[in-house]
Amino acid sequence: MENTKTAADGAACEGAAGPDRCGVPRRRTAVGWAGLVVLAVGVLLLGVFVGLVGPLFAIACDSCPDGVRGPRRLGDALIAITRYAVPLATLGTLGTIMGMFHPRGGARVAGIGLGALVVLLILMVALGQSTA
């Protein structure tokens, strides 16, 4: 039999309980699961907020008589983002929640999903602020 293990493979498995434990992720504790559940609820709430309230924040105006901002220079872009990107981000939120409970990289997936939602909200508000 040939030895096909390389030096990099051996370095990655150092500290493992045995050769069978190499590459197997550690099991999550109850605190880890609770943290992921709290993070999932946060992603869902932010997704609902961005989907329902974000477009309203983009066109809201305190000093306008009817409460809605006047003609927008980039109004077509705002409508396109609201019509296409917000539903995709909402579906992405569900994908983020499913990916969070994957054995590897759950918090990283949640961070990416939260970041995408925050960027979308900031983009909508910025486009809504650009009046003619």
C-alpha cells in the first residue's frame, strides 16, 4: 500500500482525536445552537423590515405636505430595486437561514446575509433621497 498522505494533510489533522476524526467538524453546544437561533430570528426580522418598511423609508419625507418625496432623479432605479432585488433578498434570507444550520460556517453565512440586507436597505434609502 502506498502512503498518499501529504505534509499538509498531516498538519491539518494534528490535534484530532484519531485518524477518523480528521476533517469532522466539532459538534455544537446548546449555547451554539441558541446563538444560531437568535441570529436566524435577527436575519428574519431584518429581512421583513427591509422588504416591507425599507421602500417606505426611501420615499418618506417629513417636510412634504403629503409625506411622500417629490419627483426622484433615480426613481426608476428605486422601483427596479424594490420590485426585483427586495423579493430576491427575501428569498436569500431563507437561504441564509438554511445555510446557518449547516455544520460548517453558519455564522459566516449569517454575516453575509445580514450584510446583504443592510446594503440593500442603505441603497434604497440613498436612491430615495436623490430628488430632482
